[in-house]
Amino acid sequence: MACLALKGLLLAASPGAGEEVGSYAVTGDAIMEPLVGGKGDPARGAALISDRQRSLCTLCHSGPFPDAHLHGTLAPDLTGVGARLSEGQIRLRVVDMKRLVPNTIMPSYYRVEDEQGRRVATVWRSKPILSGDDILDIGAYLTTLKG
């Protein structure tokens, strides 16, 4: 299992999760087009959100997810995020929240630029934490959270 340290947090994922990053265009505060083709799977996205070994979302965020006692309070509650943000806005926040809030503690799950000077394990260099398919699925799930 490959690991990467981020501000004292340990992110773990299988080496197969690290793929080469495709190109994407940012328009305003959103990435309008999906990173990969197809439709996202909301059920798989829900599972990824709750996976404390892959996405780590619930380490910082709370929301309508299992094991509420394990949810974090460092980041916004994701309840109703699908009513507040568009799919493209959600996508940019998962891909690279640092683009919107440069000193956020949220990792850039898909952007791999600017690695110089950071301690990144060799297996992870030039590879994202989550795949384009993972981000598609997470976005599909988060857009269902309307209330």
C-alpha cells in the first residue's frame, strides 16, 4: 500500500489508484467538463466519501454519511452541498481546492503540479490521489445531497 504524508496526515491508497492526470479547464470556480467519459456512480461515490483510507473526506467533513461519530469538524458540513454548488463547482473543489483557497488543508486530489519541495513518495510523483473515475463518482454522489 502506498502512503503520502500531508501536513501530518497520512493518506493511504492502493498503487493502482494513482493514474496519470488528464487535462482539464477551469472556468471561474468550476471544472465544467468531467475528467473522464461516462456518468458517475453515486453509490460508489458515497462509498468513497466514507472510505477513511482512500478519500479521507470524513476526516474533516461531516454530513449524511455512516459513522457520524467519526466525522470531522475542520471543514464544512456537506449536507445540502448539491443544492449550494453545481457539479462543476464540486468537481473543482475535489480536484484542486487550493486553486480557490490557497492555504486550505484539503489536499488536491487530482492536481499534481508544484510538487517541488514537497515530500512525495516516489510511487506517487506525478500521480493523483484519486482517479478521474473516483472524482466523477464522488461528484455524482455529492450532487444528490440537496437538503
